[in-house]
Amino acid sequence: MIDDAQLQNLAQQLATYLKPLSQHLSTAESCTGGWIAKTITDINGSSSWFEAGIVTYSNAAKMTLLGVDESLLSQYGAVSQPVVEAMAKGALKNTHSDFAVAVSGIAGPAGGSEEKPVGLVHFSWVSNNGWLQSTQHIFEGNREAIRRQTVAMALHVLTEHLQNHSSPGG
């Protein structure tokens, strides 16, 4: 299982790209309940590159706080690519961030179905310069393991994007 030190290391890596560029990140979280934001804000000085963490566990919160259209929730469900993309875009729009990451999934142990099994998590990353990347993954393990893997992937993909499109300190 991914431990706290590994999550902290991933957040530190992300900081090495966002901080020197004076760029900010916001999160829109459902299944992780704010764990991505918690991991980031465990770092001293993260206020220089972390803008906001928005936890929208209910569909009503997704609509109210992130502007997710009710028709997307009705048609696709909260755990879907269209909804997670709308969550990410809403976080970016409603904050002063350069990047946003959104996650929505089924961490279990209940709530899964054949179509959407326990462990299914949808991710979306967006930037104010037009980058949009979305994916889904089915993680193995118990509720905590699924959530830890979700936090790790959310941080890792954004760091990888920044590694490929910027240089630390420059």
C-alpha cells in the first residue's frame, strides 16, 4: 500500500514545478474527501502554490460549488468522465489557479456495480492554457488503498505533465 511518506514525496515533487513558476493548483475531490489537498497542505509553504481544495461528495455540491450541469449527472452519473471533466473545469473557473485536478470514484467497500465496480476512479486535469487530460483507472484493495492510489495518481500525472512542459526554476 502507498504510505504517507510516498504521498508526501509526490506532493514535494509537484511543488518543485509549481512553486518556481508561481503557478497555483486547486483540487475538486469526491471519493478522496480532500485527501489530495491534505497531502499538499502538509507541506510547509504550500500556500505559495496551492489555491483551494473543494470537496464535493454529493451531486448537489458538485452542481452548486463546481457548476456541474445536472444533465451530466443524470445522464452519466457522478463517477464518469464527463462529470469529472466538468468538476475540474469548475475548480479552475472558480479559483485563481493555473491547474486543477478532479477525482470521482467508488472507493467501496459497497456502491459498485458491474458497469462501475468498486475501485473505479475517474480523473481529469486541466490548465488555464487549454490542457485537458482525463482517464479512468480501476484500483485494487480496500477503501483506504483505493483512496491512497487515487491521491498518488492525481499528483503523479500533473507532475509528469509539468516535467514535460516546463523546467524547475526557469
